[in-house]
Amino acid sequence: MTAPVGGLSEFKRRLYNRPMSVLERVGKMVRSEWNARRARRDRHEHGYPERGAETAAAPVVRKPAVVDVDGALRVLELHPGATLDEVRAQYGLLARRYYPKTLSTSADEGHAARVVLEALTDALELLEEHYLPVPPDPSTPAPGQG
């Protein structure tokens, strides 16, 4: 049997070239964050100083998991023409499924569940902003007045 050209089989090449889903990206973020926490804990246990301890820590700003309506619908596993009632019902279903206290058999799973729940909440908030009308500003006059 000959070795594949470039070191990757055709199956692996197709697997690595496909786009990642939102939940796969969240899982990748969770793993990298968990590995960073484990490295910090190990440095602390062995007496090494924290990296950047001499500088003041900047406040951590959480980046939303979804930034567009299509991404939010994918996170909630909905079709593009979903109504606000369908969005809220699906959020409730997935939030119960990924609630951290029901999935936390280990620290990894509990942390992953919290991250997924944050992504679901971000998606719901973005879709509610998209579907709900913006209330009129009371300082501007209504059309036809003034």
C-alpha cells in the first residue's frame, strides 16, 4: 500500500477542508480555554509566577458567539423563515438540554455547557432585536406633526 501524497488521505483532506459549525467552534474555544486554565493551574502549583503579573490586568470583554441572524439561526438549529415564537420555543428546548447543572458530570462538561448556553442566549438576544420593532424615540416628532 502506498502512502498518500502530502501525508493526508483524501478522507482527512475533505474532513479538514469542510467549514466548522458554530457548536464545533464553541467546542474548540472551550478546549483552548480549558487548556490555558490547566496551564495556569500547573504553573501556580509548581511555584512559577503568573505571566504578566507585574502589569495590571485589563478587563475581559466577552465577545458574543454570534454576530448575524443566519449564525443565530444555525446556533438554534432553525430554518431561515422561523418566527419569533419558534425561536423562543427552540431556545427553551436547547437551554434545558444544555443547562450546566444537568450536564456537569465533570468540570469540562459543565464548562462546555455554560459556553453553549451563553451562545444560545446571545443568539436569542440577537434574534429578538432583529424580530421586535424598535420603539419610536419620544424626542422626535411623529410624521405629519410640526
